[in-house]
Amino acid sequence: KLESTDTSLSANQVVGELQFYANDASTNSTGNKAFIKAYSETSGGNSIGLDLATSNGSSATGLPRLNIAANGDISFYDSAGSSQNLFWDSSTSRLGLGVTNPSNKLHIQGSAITGATSDVNATLYLEQNANNSIQINSGATNNGQIRFGDASSSYRGAITYAHSNDSLSFVSAGQPRLTINADGSSVFSGAVTANGLFEVNSANGIHVSDHTAGRTLIIKPSLTG
């Protein structure tokens, strides 16, 4: 048990500390140091936080690695012990990578964009003040896919890239609607329309119209009918 008998703790004052030394000269004044430390976050000692530090040989005082705040916030630090690279916000149940005020359930920030906001309904927010992308790697004969689902099905919609033939497919209502092949050709399922002026339909053929009576071009899929 480590206990402070100080009845007038100040902010950041150590309440209890467990220290570890290597190559120490027995005076605890030299050597590489790691420690676990409880400290008072505020005056009076009503809020106690916890620090964990290690040493990489370049610092004899220990480098911050983990901080658990009194409110449950958790910070993981970078190799230099100077920046909070991973941050858990306990009050909002949000996780930030590269950011200490995550906007969504998972907020990954490469670099901040001043004034940028995210959709409040988004569970994932990717922020980078430069080119930004999501990389999906799959096996040479497998598929890479983004799926859209609901309570009735995990496959209501999808965007699928098939590496076996280098085709890109789009799915809605659980059915393939468009496939773009490796040679650039496209296969549609269902009608294709453009503001009612142009329509491609497997049953009715091709309709081109300017909405003027008698000025519609119809190409049937067969010579009958």
C-alpha cells in the first residue's frame, strides 16, 4: 500500500509512486528509470490519475507511455513520450488515433483540417489534410468488398472488386445492378434512365425522347412487336 499523508495535496502532486532503476548507483539519482505513479489531478486530492513511464536509454527520468485520468480517459503516447497518439474519451465512448478530441466513435487523423466537420451519424471519421484513401487488399483470386446491410440482411448493397477478372460490381436490394469489366465494357441489370429522355430496358428496348409528341426514337430488342 502506497499512501500520502499530505492533507493539502496540490494539482499534479504525487500520491504514490513505484520506481524501477537499472545501473543505479544506489542513490536513485542515476540510471534508467521506469515508474508507475498515482498523482492528484486537482488540489485536494479528490481526483487521482495514473501514469506509466518507461525508459529507452535516452532518458533517465522515464518517458510517458500511458495515462489513465480520473474520469476514465486513457492516453497512449508516441515513442518520444510527447504526443498522445491513441486516446480513449470515456465520456463519449470515442477512440481517437492521432487526435485527442475524437468527433466520432473512431476518429483517425493523419493531419488536422481546420474547420472540417464530420457527419454526426458517422461511426468512422478519416481525416487527412492531404490526399486520403482507404486501402483494401485481397488475394489475387479473391474479392475486395464494401457491404451495406440492415436488420433483414447483411447484403442489401455492395461494391465488389473481383481480382480474378478485374471487374467492379455494384449491388442494390441484394441484386447485381452494374458490372464494369476489365476491358471497360459494362453490363447493366434493370432499366437505365436519364431524366426520362433516355431509357434502356431489356423488355422495351431503347427509348430516346425530347418529350414532344411524335418525337421519340424506339429501338426494340427484337423485330417482332
